[in-house]
Amino acid sequence: MAAVSKTPGWLEDGEIPDAFWDRVGSAGPGDEGATAWLSVATASEIVEYQLAFELAAEELADYSDGPCVDAFVFSEDDTEDLCLWIVAQGRQAWQSVRAGRESLAQAARRYLARRLDAESETWTVAGTSAYSIFHDRFGESLSDRMREVLEHFGAAHAGTVAHVQASVCGRGQEEASSESIQNAL
């Protein structure tokens, strides 16, 4: 196992860095931009990117309290997928939901109505493919590396560490499933 990645400075103030939003914005539609970058980024860059991605998603909702759209109540996994999708739409979409200008249910309607083609599924690559690419490139678990960074971040930030570790611990190398969302379509 590689040495512990250094702790990103932005974790201290809790602000998602501009560089992360620039990376999300530059990925563009489809998976080519995100995959191309993940294929050349350093291990530390991928760890920092994925931490920012997941922390941004977690700021949007308590996953266990998903929205209800047309009598369909989002499960915890579906709500996590929704929040990751919102982050993948970029800073403006994320800030709109975070600030309450758009409700999570309104965003969920857009999420459910999206086109079902490869271009509309940018979030899949941006939000979860990092796990498989990281494992393929470095022979390590991205979840484990993210946990190491958070543990290195320290006990002074135990709330943040515990909150992120709970979601990171359940991640594998496969993409998150959202069968119930697909069935609802």
C-alpha cells in the first residue's frame, strides 16, 4: 500500500475548491473528458477530486431522507445517485440546490426526465468511475485511500471524517446501482 496522501488544504475550511469545479466543468458531456483526466491524473489528484465530489454531494441532502416525486420516494442509494448527478451538472446547479433556489424534488424531476443516452450520463463516470480507474491504475482501493486522508486529517475534524467515511466505506469498484430509478422511468 502506498503512503498516505497528504491532506488537501481545502478540507480545513470545508469549501469545495474552485479547481474541483473547473475539473467538473471541463469534463463536458459524455465520459471522454472525465475518463481522459482520470487516466492521467496522479493518485493524490484523484483522491482529492473524489473527496470533493462526495463532500459536495453530501452537502445537498441526508441520503436517508430522499425526495418524493409523483409518489416515488427516493431510496438512500437513489438519493445519493441524485446528489452525485447534481454535482456533475456543475457548480451553478449544485449551488442552486444547496441554497434552496431549487428543491431536491425539483432537481429529482430533472434527473428523472433526463435523456437516457450516453451524453446525459456524465455523472456516472464523473461520480463513480474514479473507483475502478484508480484500482486499475494503482492497484489500490480508492475508498481506502480516501479513508487514510480523512484519518490523517485528524480527530479535530471527527464529524467530517465520520460523515465521509460512512459513505466511502460502502463504495466498491463497481458503479453505484440505481435500479429503482431506472424502473421508475
